[in-house]
Amino acid sequence: MTSASGKTFLVCHGAWGAGYGWRKMHPLMAAAGHRLVTPTYTGLGPTSTVSPFAGSRGLRNALI
């Protein structure tokens, strides 16, 4: 849960990574009153239905 003054952070993984790479950060950010969002890009990991090279528009749509 975030406090009224907490912020939301979007952290994107690098090549051949996935959102779970930031799993240890979630409790730390929550303890500080913040929300951490760590998506896995489509085409990588369990979401392998779309190519990771779908372009910036496809990546934007996956993140939003």
C-alpha cells in the first residue's frame, strides 16, 4: 500500500531480462511508501506471444 505522499516508479528491464529481476525491490519500495511497477515486455518470458521486436509502438502499448 502506498501512502498519500508515495510515488509510483516504472522500472523496465534490459535485454533478455524480465520484470521478476526487480522482485527484491518491491518490499523495499513498499516499505518506503512507494509503488513499484516492473512489467515483462511481450515476447519475453511467460508473455511470448508477441515478438520483442514489435517496435516502440508495440512496446508502448504493452506497458500502458
